[in-house]
Amino acid sequence: MPYIKNENREVFENVVLPGTATAGELNYLITKICQQYIVDHNLSYQTLNDIVGALENCKLEFYRRLVSKYEDTKIEENGDVY
């Protein structure tokens, strides 16, 4: 999960994605972070598993915290399909 101690967050707060960034540029930034993780931890099954796990858990938490609530709002606004 993306929850780290507050004192450890400061290091990561300087990453800035321009407000005009595209989905491709967001993908590029995520890819570069993953590549750097491999450089820092060496190419191994464990490192690759760490990356895939982090990406999957990030996706799931993002969906749980933002997307599903957005969808619920849209159901209320437009009516449910089920």
C-alpha cells in the first residue's frame, strides 16, 4: 500500500508531473521509476515481483479509493444499469 511514514514522504514530494501531461507521459514516468528500482535492486525475480506487486496494489488502492467512489456518484446522477 502507498502508506509510508510521514517523515519518509518528504523525499518523494519533489516529483512533479506537468499539468499538461498526457497519459503516455504518466506511463513514461512510472516506467522510469520502475527502471530505476531495477538499477537500485538488481534484476532478479524478487525485484520484478516487487515492482509488479507495487503496481498492482497501487492500481487496486487507486480504484478502491477514487474510481469506485466516482462510479457511485455517476450511478446516483445517471441511474444504475443493473
